[in-house]
Amino acid sequence: MASIRCAAIAIVMLFSAAQAARANDTTAELKTGGLVFVQTDAISMVEEKLHISPTEVRVEYRFRNNTDTDVEALVAFPVPDVEGGYDQMIAFDPDAGDNFLGFEASQDGRPIRAELQQQALVHDVDLTAELAAETIPLMPGGEATGAALSRLGPEAIERFKGLGLIGVEQWDDGSGMKDHLLPLWTLKSVYWWKTVYPANSEVSVRHSYTTSVGGTVDVTYLDENGEPRGERFAEYKKRYCLDDAMVRIAQKSRKAAMETGKPLYVENWISYILMTGNNWAGPIGTFTLTVDKGDPRNVVSFCGEGVTKTGPTTFEMKKTDFYPDRDLDILLLVPAGF
């Protein structure tokens, strides 16, 4: 268990709106992860270095082919699903293009040119062709997607409604109340490529992308009386391994909000999928997790063992013969107003 200081972006509003903000002013993080490899007994992961900050996720792997034969295998990076729907607030820019996370990869120092496969799903049914036939971009919530939906004819609108691809919202765009079509599909994306692991040799793979940081407008894990109890506190304690210091910080923030109308801190969250590290011949030989807090004024809590401070803004956890048994969730407390 670790509870240490860290940095992230912030959203600010009055404490009196904090309870409603949990639902209405919350931006969900995309739960990202590392590369996914076809399960094989021929390849072992010698080393993994995972670096997470509020601005970047960076992962470096070292693999070894333990056989006398070259092994060709599929490598994939599953992009987190992007769900359409009502009141969807996710921490990314839907107008940033297909590569909205800025994903990059290289092997032995040479850039990898990955293929991008995308599907628009409704109840796990692939309806990508339906959107393509009407020249509708696949990104839910994107400006270009909204513009394309607004050009649909009556027959296409009824067909899309029947398929569950769209819904209808009514709101005033400045010229009176109007119907606006809303994408309801889920965008599933994956980058993939094939690679060769030479016989009895090691290969280094590196990839990076922009961190998706979710957040809300206050510290929300105390009950209405400012006490560490209730379902939400129990959930946070299990997920982020909260300690007494995190309780005191939340109570101090709550007191300031009562006195001044503003909390001292707001919450941000980062989630990372670690469990894909179990697809190898044996455990991960050496695993190193580095969390970079970015700013000494901020606070973080996450579950880990043997975490040590390695620099002014960095904390490190090292494991040998590592089998990940849970994913990584990071709670960030950020001073309000920064």
C-alpha cells in the first residue's frame, strides 16, 4: 500500500454543488493498458518498465525467445472503448482524430507502423458498415460525427433509430428547441502489427501515449458528516488503499469548503490494466513501476508494496518474478485552482 504526493489537472467549483457534481461534473478516465500479445510458452518477458504521470504513459519491454526457432506473433494495443450515449463525459478530445491518445510504438529503436482496426458496436453487433454507407465518422461525440448525423434523411434516421445507433435529444441551439441526433454506439479500436522474435535472442519494445485523467470537483470519499465510512469510502479504500493521511487531507478540504465555499483539493483518477502481463512463459522477470507526481503540492494514493521515493517528483516500486494480480488505480488529489 502506498499513499504519496502526486500531480494532475483540476476542475474547480463551490462545495455546495459537490454532491451533484459527482454525477454532473465528473469526467471519467479511460482505462488504458499495455500491449497485448498472443499467449505463448516460447517467449518470456525479461523486463517491463512502466512509467505513469498525469501527462504520459510509457512502457518499455524486453522479451526473449527461448527457442531455437524464430517466432512470428501478433501484437495489439487495444484502445479503450469510447461509448456514445446521454451525458457521456470522458477524459479525451473526440475531435483529436483516430489516434486521440497519441499512441506510438517502436521495436529495437525502430518505429512500428501499426494498423488501426475500428468497429461501431451496438450490443456487441458490428454496425460499422451501416455508418460507412451514410459516411458517418465512427467517433461518438466528435464534431464531424454530429455534423454528419444532422444531414441524415428521414429514412436513414428511422433505420438508425431501429438499429439502436442513435437517439434524440431536444435542446435550444439559439434558435429555439430542436431535435438533435445522438450517437449511441460504442467505438472499439485496436492497433495491431506482426513481429518476429529471433531464435535465442532478446527484443526491446517501447510504446507511449497520452494519459487519460478523469476527475471531479471535490474530495468525495467521506460521508455527509465528513467521516471515513459508507460505501464510497469502502470502495476507495479497496481500490486506492487509502490511509489515515488521505482521510485527514479530505477532512481538511471539507472544512475549508464549509468555511470558504471552496474545497482545498479536487479528485483526479488514472487507471491502468496490468493483468495483460500474464501471457508469458513464466512471470515478468523484473517489473518496475514509476509514478511521477509532477508537482509537490499534490497527493496520490494507490495500492503497491515497497514503494520508495527516487526523486523530487518520482516514486518507484520494483518486483522480481512478478505475476500481476490486480490492475492499477491511482487517486490524485490536486489543489483547487491549479
